[in-house]
Amino acid sequence: MMKTKKYRYTKDDFKLDEAPTKVKDSADELKKIKKQIKKNVKAIRKAQKMMYARRHFGVLVVFQAMDAAGKDSMIYHIFSGVDPVGFKVANFKQPSSRELRHDYMWRINRELPMRGCIGVFNRSYYEDVLVSRVHPKLILDANLPGIKTMKDVNNHFFESRYEDIRQYENYLNRNGYLIVKFFLHVSKEEQKRRFLARIDTPEKNWKFSAADIRERQYWDDYQKAYEKAINATATKQNPWYVIPADDKWYSRLIVSDILTKKINSLPLAYPEMAPKQEEELQVAKKELLNEDKED
């Protein structure tokens, strides 16, 4: 496995413009990279089975990124073959009118994986300090007490939300959840190339949305929002991993390596059988073997 510590942030010293969007081109090592990813996926599947057997721990994987950074394909490649009984993916778009009538974590709690399972958030509760920071009018739509004008959606408001998130993640930790947070860091040039590919390739047309182009106009604002959010919520217990995402296969290798290490750091094991259960197994085995004799 590769060294991934350089992608890990645990305190407020992160500068987005200094983080790379590309490490190297994967083309020359593609066969080797795919082989390692396959090995990592196998390890994740094995760990998930042990998790599900004991139900002590849950894993929450958070993916945040600009549009076209490769979140969907990342999830597809990293979690292929994971038993669907113990795996779920949740996508968080713009809140519905019903969701806006609740606290902003309400829709998040409904999608949390059970202990024993791996849950993936394709976008997450961080949208409420990212999109809403770029478009603060969204906060007014939530009809929050004390938030009446745009002036009320200030730095103090978002600092409070960062505190909410830190405490929420600590709460999940205390309840047996490992949280692994990834920001897929794509360059503006690469995003443009991928948008054009969606337009020029008929089978990719369905992926294109005019809204993506509109949001691209706020690129600098989003970069600032991500930098602030990462600095405010990166902790030793729940770090952020900022992944160079211009090369999709290399980014998948980094993410799969990190996930494998993190999940395998849990004290996972299959449940031990009590003496009485062992006796019951032997009785059951004897009965099954006797069936053959009766036949």
C-alpha cells in the first residue's frame, strides 16, 4: 500500500490552493493500479462481513466534491461486490420542503447505516456549510428562529454549524461509528474537460445539467467554502482526506488504500461461540449426518 498521510488533515492548517489535484498519470501503471484496487476491494468486503456478524461498529464514508470530480464512479469501483445487506448509499440533493421543516441533520439521521454496515454519503451534512455558504439565501428558506435577513447568515452562524458537525461526529464515534471523510479535489480545467465530454459523448449526455455550468461560475466561492469547512471540522479523530482527483484511477487507488487501512484498524472479528452454542452445532451436525443414513 502507498503512503497516504500527506492527504490527511487533522487541524486548521489546510490551504486548498496548495493541495494537488493530480499526483501523476496512471496510464503507465494502470494494470498494477487496478490490481491493487481489486485487492483493497476484497479486503473491504471481508472486513464488512466481520462487521455485520458482530454489529459493534459501523462505517460512514463521506464524499464531497465539486461537480464532475468522480464521486459516482469512485463509489462504484471501490464498493463493487460488497454485500448489499450490509451496505447502503445515500445521496443528498437540495432539501425538500418537508426536510426544511426539520433540523438540518434530520434527513441525515434517517440515512445513517446501522452498526455492522458500511454507509456512503454521496454529498452529506457538509452541504449545509458549503452550498448554503455560497448561496446563503438557502438558509432563509429554512425559516430558522433569529435568521430573518441575509445579515443574520454571517460567520457566527457558520461557526455554530461547524461546532454542530464536530459534536455530531464525536457523538457518532462514541456510538461505534468510524467516519472517513474524502474531498475529491479536481481542478477547474479538468472539470471543464469532463463537462465537455458529457456534452460530446451521447451516452454521457444524461449526466449533464445546465445547473452544473451555473454553479461553475461560483468556483472561487466554493473553493473558499471548502477550505473553511475542512479547517473547521478536521480533527485527529475525524480527519479530512483531500484526494487529487484529476486522474480517476489514481484517486481510486488512494481512496481504496485509505479505506482499507481505516476499516482494518477496527478490532473486527467473528463472534466467538459459547460452549452451549458449540454443543448445539454438534447436535445439529449429527442430525444432518443421520439423515443420510436414514435415506
